Amino acid sequence: MNSNAPDFPGKVMPVDQLVRQTYASARPEVQDRMLAQLVGKVYETAPVTLQSSLLEHLMRPLGVLALVSIANGTFAKIRFRSSWPDLRVQMADAQNVQVSDVIALVDRVQQVSVEALDGVAQILAASPLMASSAAAAVLVAVLVNRARTRIVSDTYPT
């Protein structure tokens, strides 16, 4: 039996708690995939202005060559339409990006830097439009906990 499971017979664990516990107990590669899926879910339900902000943040750490290799070059096309060196994702471009493309983008971003997703939590937390989104709340909680864990392990290496 899972030692993290609540010992209240007949009680249902809140979904956000279940996701956080499942994430915490998963292998690192599964955690990365869970994060990518969560970002995709949040992107899917976000207003287009927030979608643009999320894409800008996620695309920023990647070079053009990496962007070409993701989602059939969708993100490279967006990058080339943007002013250089500033990256601005137009709302029309954000509306045309599929959730599967965002998941692929997040997968690549996580390969570049473990810290690259930290800003997603800040973007979501600052958006009153996402205050009622359960997926956004879970994603922010997971990202904040992940950052804290990383800081503690960097401060006190084992």
C-alpha cells in the first residue's frame, strides 16, 4: 500500500494532491513527461494572450535549429515571423499551435535546462485568467515544489 495515501477509508483524495504525489514518486523521465502533458493541458484551456506568453517563454531558450526540429518547424516559422532578437508570438500563431506541438516543445525545453520551466509557474501565477484552472493550479504547485527540491539539493548535496 502507498505510504503517502491518506488513511481515511471511503475518502477520495483531491485530484491535485494525487497528481502531486504521483509526480513526486515517479522516475525523472516520467516526471518530465507529466510536466509536458500538464503544460499542454494548461495551454489548451488558456486564453490566447496567455498562450502567446507561454510560447514566448518556452521558445526563448531554444535556438533556431532546435525549433526547426520540433512540430514540423511550426515554432521556427513563428520565430522567423517575429522581430529579431525580440521574440513576440502573435495571437494568430498561438491559436494555430496544437497541444501536441506544445508538448513536443516542452519535451525539448526540458532537455536544454531543468530551470527553463520555472518561469511558466510565474506566468500562470500572475494571470488572473488562470485562477480558476485546476490544471494550472496543479502545474504551478508541481513546478514550485520541483524548484524548491532542486534548490535544497543544490544547497545540500548528498
